Amino acid sequence: MATYYLFETATGYSLFEGKSIEEIGGLLASVQESITSLKRFKKIVKLHAFMPFTLAEQALENMQEISAGRYHKDLKNFLKMNMPSVKKNKYKLAVEDSRLPNALNEIFPDLCCIKNETTNEIFRGIRMHFDEMIEGFDVKNLARGQLGLAHAYSRSKVMTDIKRYDKHII
Amino acid sequence: PRGGPRGGAKVIVEPHRFPGVYIIRGKEDMIGTRSLAPGETVYQEKKVQIQEGEIKIEYRVWNPYRSKIAATILGGVEQLGIRPGCKVLYLGAASGTTVSHVADIVGLEGSVYAVEFSERSGRDLVNMAKKRINVVPIVDDARHPIRYRMLVPMVDVLFADVAQRDQARILALNAQHYLKNGGRFLISIKANCIDSTVEPSVVFEREIETLKELGFVPEEMITLEPYEVDHAAVSGVYRPS
């Protein structure tokens, strides 16, 4: 039974496919070790799908939902397009945020989400090797995307009233 | 007191044993960092310009009374972890004054992911980050690192100055997601924020025990006297191989 890993970054959504958690669950120590080596890590998980954000506004909207533990319609579409049918295939979706399964079950009632010590370790590995695992995409993109999105997101937080500077005192 | 270099005073700048940190020798010795944004000050800190051939290099004086990392360096910490080219996750960035010096140290090959929850301080942080493109400002809650997961990669160093009772737990949560195996951590501990009913030394010892339980290997502890009262900094390694 395969496990898919949903990994959200400033540049887009990605889905990694890995061996079942049951299969590697007993090998937590070796997972911890393998995440330091890309070659070994690639034997555990590989990229299944990636959907880049095309606009800065799109990245910000998605981040605001993700940060709040909700899903954006882009995420819903990404999962619908790239996950196998739940009824025909038995698999689990690993997530980093324990609030996400509740939100996702609204749209995928049969989907089984998972988050535990082992999936946490796998996500460390994905975060570690993301640039190399997502071949074909400009490596510098992620750092640049994070910088731009962080500014947009933080600005949206500190300036909740964006009209603040346009108000005239009469 | 004013102290320090005045106009025309002879000042010599030497590298500190930590790359990216400098000793500014004048009337009194100070430490500083080489400014990534010459001409700008972040918190009215003093600037020192040195002419090297054709180019002018600007250093910013780093005040240990205003920065716990500066106090930690002057307190004689053996390993800082923060060095040119590295990625730092900085929790409790406040207005970004110390963050700006850390950004100077890591340089353009490195990055500082600076987390601050207060919107008021966050605004200053965002403005400072406009002048330093290696600072990634994150106005969010360090207690919930999952909320900013789209913005942070695996980092080499995790620093925390959050002055919260459960700061060791906050450090551990962030390390679990973002600190590389073998990465370094540095945490500033304000004794009376954690427990004001016992001696600071007891609080520090307990915090070190808590850190050990959470997967950290504390290596050294520096008290921040005379710059801060009843404060200590603990530095060490996370998940050493």
C-alpha cells in the first residue's frame, strides 16, 4: 500500500510517492539516516506530481489557506488531478499539518490521511532534498519564491488595513 | 556614554575568530559586522568606514547591551554556528536589529528566516528586510512552525530568543521540522521568564536537562553578564551523527 506525501512550498504543490509506512515504519532509524543521503532517500520516495504557482497572488492566497489549516481550490484541483482513485487503490496521504485531514475529508470523504513520527522524518528528507528531487525546475526558484512570498505574506499580516496610508485626516 | 570612534579617530578593524564578525579597535574595543546595506542604519547603531584602496567598507557596531548574540560572542562562546553562507532560522526576531547583524554575517550566500509574531515589531522587520535581500521576514507564531512551512527550508542553525516559559519546546518543534541533522542551536534563556521562584542557575540547569530530553546535545552555557542580568545562552548540536 503506497503512501503519497503532500509537500507545499512557496513555488507550488508537490506530491511524492513512497513505500508504505508499514513497510518502512519499523525502520525509523534507517529513515533518519537515509535522509542525509539523496541517493538513499530517492529509494524511499520519488516525485509523483508538481504544480507550480503561476502568479505571486496565487502563491499568497494558497499560503494563507495552508497557514490556517484549510485548503485552497488549487490544492483541491491538484489532488483531484494527481491522486489515484481512492476506491480502486488503497493508499494513504501523508500530511505535515494535523489540521489538514479534517479539511480534506470534506472533499475526499474516503481519503485516509496519515501523520506520525515516520512521516515527519520523510518530510524532513523531502525538505532537505527538494531542489534535487524536483529536477527540471530552476533550483534558485525555491529560495527566490520563499523570499517573495514571505514579504507578501508578512505584509498582509502587518498591514491588515491596506488602505491605512490613504486615509486623510480631515 | 558616547565612547567609540569619533570623526577622525584612528580605528583599526580586525577579523574576529568567528568569520563575518569583526573587532573594531578604537578608544575602546567593540565588535561589529560588515554592512550589507552601506549608508543605512537599522537602530541608530554607530558606523565605521574603512578605506581599503578604492573602496570604502562600512562596519556596523554591534551593541552587546542590545543583542544577546553579541553578548554571547563577547561572553566567549566557543562555537557560534552562524557563519558566512549558512542558513539561519531565527525565532523571536523582534524589530530585526540583531537579525540585521546575523544577515551581515551570513552574507548574500546565506539567508536568515526571521520569525516574529508581534505585528508591530513585524512591520519594522519587514522594512529592514527590504534593504537586506538575504532576510526572509515571517510574521507568524513560532509556536506553530507548521504554519510557515511553505517559507522555510532545512537550515544549518536555529536560534531562539522568545522569552516564553515553554521555549525549549518551541525550539524543539522548529528543529523537528527545519534543523538539519548535526545542525547547531543557540537559545537565550531569561531565568525569570521560566521560573521566578528559584535561583537562575537552577532554571538554567533544568532548561539544559529539558533540551537534552528533546534531542539536543547542549555543549556550552554562557551567562550574559554584565550585558543582561540572569540571562544565559546555551549552544549545542541537534541530532549529531
